[in-house]
Amino acid sequence: MNTHTMQAISQDILGDPVVLHSVERERPEPGVGQVLVAVHAAGINPTDGQHRRLGLFLGEPPFTLGWDVSGVVEAVGLGVSLFEVGDEVFGMLPYPDGAGAYAEYVTGPVRAFAPKPAELSHVEAAALPMAGLVAWQALVDTADLRPGQRVLVLGAAGGIGHIAVQVAKARGAYVIGTASGDKCDLVRGLGADEVIDYRTADVVKEAHDIDVVLDVVGGTDRLRALDTLRPGGILVSSLPVEFDEVTARASELGVRAKNLVVEHDHSGMTGLAALAEAGRLRPHVAATFPLTEAAKAHALAEAGGATGKLVLTVHPQSEKTESRS
């Protein structure tokens, strides 16, 4: 492979994880207002698997998945003033059209990135952007979370949920998280004031006078969680499916319900970075895989039960990584 090409993960058809395979392609060049990033690690999110199976916003293959990136600026395009070659950055490529993180190099708008916190490894930083921005845009931007308010995080041990618990605590909220079994201990360790094991307890009976519900699980749990809200409270969901029923029920109860599609966001990224630098936010990485084993990573993600995030390691071998087969 020469310096003008790179390795990337692509797929020619929609389907199970086995459709993911390594390809060689031209290395991109940064355009106006863009940076070229040498990818050190790429985070995996549930939406990656959904696009692999269904195409969704990306349509028909071929395409390269992935939106979460941590790496080093390799080149800058015209008009870029925020970063220089050699800067360590992390961020989320524009969703959905900017997908392409499963590769050795990516280009993206400069304001999709922020300086990588020194306190986080590239692997940890790559686990943060999309999940962190969902939490930030839901709790901070949409719900305007204030100190002392009560927050219920559904799915608090998951990729988004475990970050949301930390963001909410950093905002001074009283945090209640739902989880099951051993995952309850993880959520407590993140600082949650209460943890409800949804397999053995009724969340609606246990949680009350909630100001903000963050839903990342959907289904009947989301609909029932509306009953935990105080009058004027708000539920923010990252899942758009069957949301009309939720808004109708919210109207009946005198509460609010909002659906959120995550956006790349320099301000949000810098906010998350500041929390990480202050030691108040750290993503939990369940396992890492080399880029070439993206199919194995997707298979593990779809098997369920992973706590936190899965990450692909790409360029350097300098950081200690763990491969799981």
C-alpha cells in the first residue's frame, strides 16, 4: 500500500456482520474548512449495526460505517484556524451523511472535532462522541438541566446511558438509573443516587417527581416512564420509532416529550472534553478490536449484554489495546 491509499472497512450488500470486509481505497484530502485525521480509534454505536443491516439514511451499499473518531490531524484544508497538523482531536463526523470512521483516515468539518482530553486515551476518546453528544444535547441543550433536578436515565449501563449519568451528575442533578443484575453496580459506581433493577422492580412505582427522563431503550418502558414525570417535566428520546404515541400520551399527562437526532457539535464536544479534563466523565470501554475485525465487533454488539462501548483500534500500536474474539 502506498501513501496515497488507505485501508477501510466497507460492505457491498446489507446484512449480518459478515458483510463487513477490508478494502483499499484512495486516501481523502481535506476540503475547505475540513481536517484530515489519521484515525487512532473509531467508536461503534448501535446505529452502525442498524445501517449495516437496513441502509437507513445511507441507502444502498457500498459504504463505510462509523461516526466516532479519535486521532491526529494529518492535514488541514483552506480556512482552518482551530487546529494544526499534529493536534490530537476527537469528534463525531456529521450524522448521517458523514459516515466513514472505520478507516485509517477520515475528513470532516473542523467544528465536528475538539481537542482530545489528555486524561483520555484515543480508545476512550473514540467511545465518547456520539453517545456523549446524545446525552449532552438531550440533558443540557433540550432539557436545560438544572442543579437539584431529578433525572431518570433508562438504560443507564449502556453506551449512552452510562455517559448520561455522569453528565447529569456533573450538572448537579439527582440521578436515578435503570439497569439489571451486575450492571447496577456499574451505574452506582458512576455516581447515580439510585439504581432501579428493572427486572425485579417497577420503575414507575420506584421513580417519582422526575424533571427529566432520558430514554435510550424505547418500547413500553419509554411510554410508561412518562408517568414518573412531574407536571411540566420532559422526556427526551434518542429513538424516533413510534414516537407519535409518546407525544400523545405526554399531552394527556401535561408533560413534554421530545425526539432527538444527534448532530455534530463543536460546543457540545468541548463541553464533554471539559468534564473529562476535570475527571468528571470517563467512558467505559467493554472491549476493543483491530479495524480488520470490525465484523467480530459487530457480532459482539448484536449479541447484547455489553456494558459501555466497543471500539475499533486503527493506526498506532503504541496504546495498549485489548482484542476480543
